[in-house]
Amino acid sequence: MKSPIKDSPLRNPAESLDKQINRLINDDAMTHLMGIAIVLILTILEWWRWYMEQPPNPIGYSIIFLIVAAYNGYKIFKIKKKLKYLRQGRDGEKVVGQYLETLRESGAKVFHDVPGQNFNLDHVVIAPSGIYVIETKTYSKPDKGRSSIVFNGKSIKLNSGARDEKPIIQATAASTWLVSLLKESTGRKFETKPVVVFPGWFIEPTSESKGSDVWVLNPKALPSFIANSKEIMSDEEVNMASYHLSRYIRSSSK
């Protein structure tokens, strides 16, 4: 008997982050919790023997327990902190994915969590107006005041913080990688548009950003930007690029 499913399913939004979260909880965190639990049980047993006036002294086990609990507790604290940021990133990707799903109604093809070599593309949209490689950045917002990001075409600045070029470089590199992947698979060079979205942030583009190859947007605006852009791809090209990308994703997921 074999499965009736011939091909692996396409990936869901933030699937890579979900896997990281599961590994942290089921592997890393549980290992440290089990370490604490085992030593705690041994310590309780020793205290019970002491209470029953049996020879063994529980002080040694208590000291061991305190050492093990302190070490593993510190590790769990760090895991908990990392989980918070992973979950925040995962939720951001899922929110963006839900916005993008509306583009299917206009004939666009939407892909999530496209795997690369030690990285992934959060989202790819293949539409008549072009191919969009979308990087989601779910940054924490300040408790008070306005949350704005200034984009000058080369870097971003959160509120009054320092400028950061990394999101722009990352999106551009991801876009270039997809161009290479599709060319290798189809023999044709498809132009791609790098996009960085920041859920929950107000984006303030400067005049210099108009000449940038990268879009920096709030994800709510992205579907309209894509839907209202000039059509540059035929239905045949959309289907070709989508077919080859879907085959790549399925083969990479096996």
C-alpha cells in the first residue's frame, strides 16, 4: 500500500518558523525540564528517606538539584525569550500571507516559505504585474508614541533609531536568488521585485526612495500595489514561472 498523494504539498506561511518553535519546545526546552524533574525526584526521595530516619543524607542531592535547576532554568529562560521572537515573526508572516491570499482572486499565484540554502523566502507572488519576493519583518513597537519607519531607498530607520541596511540587502539578495533559480529551471530570465513589509508600522518614504528597486511597505498596502501595477507578464509566463517554482518547492520539501 502507498499514499495516494503523489506530490508533497506546498508550504504554509511561516512554516520554517513553526518548525523552529517546535524544535525549541520539544527538543531543547523539554531536555532541560526533564533534567530538573529527574534531580527533583531524586531529591524528594532522599528527603523522604531522611524523614523516615533512614541513613542517607539529602543535603548532597539538594545541592546537586540547586545547581542543575539553576543551569537548566537559565537555559529555559533563554529559550522562552527566543520563542517570543520566533512566535512574533511567525505571526507576522501569517498575517502577511493572509493579505496576499486575496490576490489569488485576480489570477496571481502565491507561495509561502520558499526554502533556499540555509534561508527561506517568506512569500513569493507571481502576478501579471511581475514576480514579487517579499520579506516580512515583524519588529516590536514602542509601548507609547508613533511607530514609523523612514525609508530612503537604501536603508530604513525605526523612529529615531540608527539606520539599518540589512532588510534591504536581504530582500535584494533573495530576489536575485529567485531570478537565478527560475532561469536555471526555465531557461528564461524573469525580473523580480524585492519587497520588505513591516506589520503594524507606518512607512514614511523619502524623495530618494522613489528611485529604489525595493518596495518598503505596510503589508496592508501591498495587495493594492501589486494589483495596480502595470501588467508585464502574460498568462503563459505566469503559469510557467509558477509551475517551475511549485515543482522546486515540492522537491525541496521531500
